[in-house]
Amino acid sequence: MRTSLATFFGNIADQLGKTSAALKALGPSPVKGGDEAAKALATQYDKTRTAFLETKQKLEATKDPNALAASMADIGPKMQALGSSNPLASLENNKDLANAAKQAPHCQALATP
């Protein structure tokens, strides 16, 4: 279970890293506020990625059967803190930016799993 969970967290971290890199590679936004929104999202993905990587590394570094419970207890508050921020606030507060994001091919590619 510990190894499977470490692999799971590693896979999530990899995908978060790819999404962050894609956001950073978007280039200049044609809509005011777009650059800031992309940067905020990339920062949020980077923070979340770090939390998953740290937990993965803790699980991989120990043979302790209690490591699973300790790691889950450790990542819970981190995820809760990350969830309380709203990196999409710029989209919610800027109708032009929200509409542009719905239509921009690069934004659509990031939104598609």
C-alpha cells in the first residue's frame, strides 16, 4: 500500500509539473490580466506538486508501517491550505479574461485531461 500510494503521489506530481510548465510557456496574453492569471495558476500547481512530492519521498524513505498514516496526516492540512486559495479569482473577476480563456486553444489544451 505504501509503495502504491508513493507511486500515485508521484504520478500526480508529474502531471502538476507538466501543467505548470505549460502555463509558464503560454507566452504573453492578449487579454489584460491573462499573464497574472497564468502565473497564479502555475504557482498554485507548483505548491501542490511540492506537497505531493514531499509526501511521496517520505513514503519511499521509510519501511515503517505507520508511515502511511503519518503521511496522510501530513498531506491533509497542506492540501486543505492549498484548497483555501483561489488562483482562478482573476477569471471570476474579469469577464473578458474568462471569455478569452474559454476560447484560447492553449487554455483549452490545459483544461483537457
